[in-house]
Amino acid sequence: MAASPTKSTFPPSLDVLEQEHLVQVIKDWSIAHGLAVRPPTAVAANDPEGILAINAPVTLFPSPFPKACFEDAKAVQKAYNELYANISRDEKFLEELVHEVAAGDDFISNLWDVHLKVKEEGYVQNLTLGLFRSDYMVHHDDDGLQIKQVEFNTIASSFGGLSSQTSALHKHLAATEYPLLHNSAALPPLDLPPNLSTTSLAAGLAAGYTAYGPSALHHPTCILFLVQPSERNIFDQRHLEYALHSQTSAPIFRLTLPSLPSHTTLGPARQLLYHPPHNPALTYECAVTYLRAGYGPADYPTPLAWSARRTVERSATIACPSVLAQLSGMKKVQQVLASSAETLLARFLSKAADRAAVRRTFTNIYPLDGTAAGLAAREIATDAERCVGYVMKPQREGGGNNVYRGAIPGRLGELPEGHWGSYILMELITPPAVGNVILRNGRLEEGGVICELGVYGACLWDRSVGVGGGGVVYNEEAGYLLRTKGDQSEEGGVAAGFGCMDSVVLV
């Protein structure tokens, strides 16, 4: 059996000339292969023509990750896809949880209001598509190493396009550059697993496109990406587009949420019809609408954006995701699942083996409401010593929203007590120590790092079929993402400026 990298030998030390050479190779390869982002203003303050790109933040080496944990995370993804598809179909369950957090969260209330208005009018599309990502960290305790879920993402699960490119980068370096290092002996043969996140996520979108079928109005059908203005992470999204082009004949268009009303109309059966601004005489019927925006309040600066979200929801397009699917990703849902009896999980997953596999990934999560469990958690959260082992989370996606350790009591003190129930308290996961070198904005950061594994899933389901009655049309695991950050950083979002792209070397 080949030796595995260990903390004492990995990553191999580099002299200055080796660092400079490896950095240049990575920068060139990254731009040549689209492992890139638009530069932040701190790097390029003025780019009015939008012509600049820099390599995405990335590690110089793949990071060691326990093979058994990696395989467990991938194996449980299809069960997680089914779980969250079924949760999104249980309106009563979601309604109860929305009401519990709504007092302190207008955003969740507004999303629920979109659903209620469309429900009153009547839904015309029963199919929902989810491109999910379940995030984990390796927890190290007396029982050994095991994966524990950080969160489950149901909307705008990003970096699938860049993740497969990062894996390809590290495989290129392992074949061409690592063997030439002075300390190459510290790098035994590396077990670098394949990563098909780009093509697998594109296949999920293609499944939705195929399920929609031809236009009854005899228009060409298309896929619509709803995106944020001035998107820095555009190349990640473009990789999915390009992979889609190789799998289907679907035209793909991009719009921002606020601009959607200006370029779309509804057909007689509420078909979402798109009129390209560069040629408004053309009309396309939107088979799938993929939301890479709309996951946080900042994406709804005006009532027009909320109107656009409602238009998508009430139309015949297959939304990725629907509002109910987005709401199923609330942290409150994760907390209730993790602290519930077996009967609740059985409500959404019929197979005992699936329930057992999912439950093994749960960590300790508590409410901060007025229940007995919530009051006990409040005692922890307001205690300056006891809170240091926890993170407090709102019902939000996108990174940069969490409150860690000693900052928790102060943050709670700023909030009306009636709003505390819109947060959850999660016990921090303790990962094993890992070292690596990060290249970010042309500078190297070397030292201890923390790795977070995300496993993608693609799922298409029929919302009209009752929970437990089937209805899942397409269900696949769809590749992985490894995000790495310095071990002194709390948040890990790459787009938010905290983490970087990475890939796994299995140990």
C-alpha cells in the first residue's frame, strides 16, 4: 500500500524559487482553463468595460481528506436529495417552521407570502428542480473521524463549475510539477478522485429541460439563468452553460431578477416567454429557470424584484428551485431534523437505511426559541464561557451571516428577544489539523487550514405527489466541492472572500 500524506510531511516545504514557479504555473493554467473570477475592487478598482479576470483563490496542493468520510458523504447524497424534495412537498411542516422564525426574519416571511399568493391563484407547474449541495466537515472525537453536516443548500449552490477545474488543476500539477520539487519525496502517489461536478450539474438542468417538453405555442424552448448584477463568479456559471450546450440544444440566456419583467411575458397557460433584449422580435419559452440570485435580501432591492420572483413561481417554467424548495433549506429545518425523533425523519424517508445514513451526519443543533430546549440553548448562548464552542446562524444562505463563539452574547443583546427564535445554535465541529498554502489575489498564505466538503446533488420531483408517494423523477449525486480557509477564519465562503478552492487527496 502506498504511503499517505501526513500532517508532518504535507504539504512539502517550498523554497522561494519553487514558490514563484508554482504560482506562475497555477496563474497561467487557471486563466487558460477558466478557473477564474472577476477581480475584487481591492485588486482592480476600475474596470468599466468588464474585461479583467484573475485566477480564483486556490490551494497550491490538494488537501488530505479521509477516504471513508469522503465516500460516506457521496453515498448519502441521493438520500438527502429525496429528503429535501419531500420536505418541500410538505406545506404544513414548512408552514409551522416559517411561522416560528418569521417574527425576526422578514425575508422568510416575504418568500412564504410569494408561495401563498401563487397558491391562491393556483400553481401551473408541478415539477421542481433542485441543484443541491450538502456541506460537511470532518469531526474528530473519541469515536474517530466522521462527517458532520454543516448545512444543506437548496438555492444557488455555487462553485460546481470551478470545482471540477480545481480538481483538474491539481491533477495537472501532480503529473507535471510536484515530481520536480526538491521535497518531492514527501509526496507519495496521490489518490485524486474524479470530480464531474460541472457535467453532472448540467445534466440535472438538462433533465429538467427534457421533462418540460416542447412548447404548446410552438416557440423554441430555452433555459434561463437568473443572476446577480456585476457577478464576480461568472465563470463558474459559464462552465455550467458550456456543459449544457454539449448535452442539449437548449439556448441559454441570462437575466437579473429586476430586469425580468422588462424582457418576459406570460403566455395563455402562464408559459414564461422570454424576448431577448438584443432581438425582442424573437420569443423563447423558458423550460427551466435556474436561480443563481434570490437567496438573500440584497437580491430584492425593490418591489420589482419580488414581483419578478413571483412571476417565476406562478409561471409554467420549472423553477430551480421553487420557493418551497428554497424554504426547505432554512436552518430551522436542519435544526428540527437533527433534534427530532425517528418518526419525523420517517415522514420524509421511507427506507430505514437512508434514515440511518442521514442521521449519522447530524451534529448537535438547538433552537433559540421559548421551548425548554430553546431556553437551555439561550443559557449557553448568553454565557461568555459556554458559548465559545458554538456558532449562531440565521435562516440565510451566501456566507458571512453567522455569529461565532464569544461574539454570540453581544449579537443576541442587539436583537429583540422576540427575534431570537429566528436563529439556531450549532455546536462547532472539530476537524483534524491540516496544512496547505493558499494563493489569493497574487499573495501566498501558508499555515493551518480547515476544509469543508460539499457534495452536489441534482433532483427533479413532482410537487403534486403526496409525501411518501414517490414523485422523484431524477435523483443523482453530482460531484463535489472542497473549500479551504485559514484555521483562524470563521467564515468559509469563497465568493464572500473567506475561503478558497481546493480538491481532495484521499488518505
